[in-house]
Amino acid sequence: MPEIKVVTEVAGRVCALPVEAGTSIGDGDEIAFVEAMKMEIPVTSTAAGKIKSILVKIDDVIAEGQAVAIVET
């Protein structure tokens, strides 16, 4: 199965992870939330599939463009 890396468009702190490995998701589903400038910004999937792995933990500080999860399509 092809794999897609889901990346964040903002730098900040991971404040929520509503899914876990093995979860089936749809295109546009929220994978994580990043706190930046006192706002919670969702990181969404760009494809439907199953979460293969989550690459971050709550309270991790992440950079713009960093992969947060891998989705098997």
C-alpha cells in the first residue's frame, strides 16, 4: 500500500491527537491539533486510509512542514 506523510503547515506545540495508529480516516479528517499563537490549528489528512503511525506526542514542539503521521492509502 502507498504511504502518505501528513505534515503540519504551522510550527507550535502538539496539544491534541484525536486519532491513533490503526484508525481509519477520510480525506480531510483531523489527525492532530497544534497550538500556535493561542489558537489550536488542525492538521488534516490529505487522503483517506488507515493511520500507520503517529510520529509526534502531546506537548512535542514541531516545526512547519514536519511530518506528524503516516497514512496507508
